[in-house]
Amino acid sequence: MENQVLTPHVYWAQRHRELYLRVELSDVQNPAISITENVLHFKAQGHGAKGDNVYEFHLEFLDLVKPELVYKLTQRQVNITVQKKVSQWWERLTKQEKRPLFLAPDFDRWLDESDAEMELRAKEEERLNKLRIESQGSPETLASLKKGYLFMYNLVQFLGFSWIFVNMTVRFLILGKESFYDTFHTVADMMYFCQMLAVVEAINAAIGVTKSPVIPSLFQLLGRNFILFIVFGTMEEMQNKAVVFFVFYIWSTAEILRYPFYMLSCIDMDWKVLTWLRYTMWIPLYPLGCLAEAVSVIQSIPIFNETGRFSFTLPYPVKIKVRFSFFLQIYLIILFLGLYINFRHLYKQRRRRFGQKKKKIH
């Protein structure tokens, strides 16, 4: 006896862009599902309301749909998804006004039009948020990029100051005191590079890339660059003085301890010896550096007075000549003020890092 062709129970629901059909057939074999001329054709062997038989139905849609469909077989049913050609809400599923007897609403997925619009908006917002996150990068990606950027910056500065330090040390061991007097001509280009690059450090602090306070970073940057570019860079008479050696040597010594510490921090490493040096060696180095910078300013005052460089005369009726040495004297005051600010900042950092030793209670 041939299997009787029967119609399965079909349940449907819709969204603005899609149609969902659930065919109540279990153990489906050899399904033939297609859309031709806007009509869905379904035929499959399976177990339905009338037992194990061939079940078949046809549905002509109310409006145009895309010919491609997606279906999924489960143990108890067949789920079919059809895309509408135009995103809109349909008043019914089929072109014929009278609903076929085998067709019923799928209340498990049913939404009215307003609820479907809210769902559509939520999906659209989710999609836009996902695109925004992909374009901006996830927090983990941004954190990795930030660490990589800071690691490379500190690596470049470390290599630059290491080159200066090694160059000056080797020259001193070979030439002795004679190396003091041509220090500027030997390492000035690298020092220019490192100090110009140090502007990035102040910017990082200002925009929150690093947690360093802005004022100490700015004081150190402006103070060093004033000495390098104005006091040494514009006066050839200063470039041959021994004080240049001491200023550059102290700067590079401090930095070859500071930048490796920051590099290791970027990759979450803590080398205790380096950490101790980073938070301790500034105690002698910063006052010595300040003293060397002060000596260079004091030595430059008579040279600036003699050459008249950067001096100017106030306009009529005042007509007073303002010597640049006046600003150098003011700078000396600012220099020691900057030393106090940096010293206070570094002392707080050291105390926070190592803590105060608690007294033993006997």
C-alpha cells in the first residue's frame, strides 16, 4: 500500500525582515524544500499527526520573498526561515485571505508589530555597538596597544641614553679629563634627539596615557631643554666647558635606570634590584644634576652679558635694556623650585612603593 500524502501542522511567525515556519514532523527524511515564483513547496518523509507518511504542503506568500531559504532539521520538527524582499510588516502570511487549515500562529515566537519594532531597534543598536567596538578596538586590544607603545618609547629612550652614557664613559677611561671639553660635540646630537622625544612623556601625562603627574614631568622637560637648547646650544663658548660633561653624565645615569624600569612595568615584570635603584638613585643624582645645571647657568651669565644675545631694549619712553642674564637669574630660582617639586614627588613615590617600616613591638 502506498504511503498517503498528508499535510503537516505548520506554525508561523514574522519579523519585519523574516518569516519563521515550524513544521511539526519528527524523524524527517529526504526533505524537499524550495521557493519558486513566490510559493514555498515542502515535501518530506516523516512522523506526524497521521503517523509515518509523506507530508506535503504549498504556501503562496502575501508579498515577495527571496528565493533562498534556510532550514534546520531537529528530532521533533523542521524550522524554516525565509527572508522578505522588503522589510515591512505583513497583515497575514498567505496571498489568499482565508487561512489554510494546517496553518496556525507560532505563539512561542509570536510578536505584535510594536514589539517586533522594539526588537528590531534593539538588534540594530546591538549591531551598531558591535561595529563601534570593532572600529575603536576592544578594551583588551587598546590596553595591549598602549603597553606596546609605552614599551617601545621607553626602549628607544633607554637605547639613546645608554649610547650617551657608554660613549662618555669609554672616552673618559681613554682620554681622562681631556674628554670633558668636547663632550658636547660628541654626544649632543643624540641628547637633542632624546630630549625632543621626551616631549612625548609630558603629553602622555597630560592626556592620561600614563599616571605620571603633569607638573613634575613638565618641570623636568622644560628645565633640561632650557639648559640643552639655550644655555649650551646657542652659545659656542659654553659647549667647550667641562660642566657639559657632568650635566650630560648625570642625566644619562638617571635615565638608564628609569627607562628599563618603565619597560619592565609595561610587561608586568618587577626586577627588585632595578626597582630599588629606580627609587633610590635619584636621591644623590637629582641634587647633583641640579647643581651641575646651576653651575652651567652661572658660567653662562657673563657670556650672555658680553655677547648681548637675547637681550633687548624696551620701547619708548622706557628705553631700558633688559639683559638675558636677568632671566637666567630668575631661572636659577625656578631651578631649585623644580628640584623641590621633583624631590617631593619622587619621595612620595618611594614611600608608596616601599612603605614605611613598622616598628617591632616587644
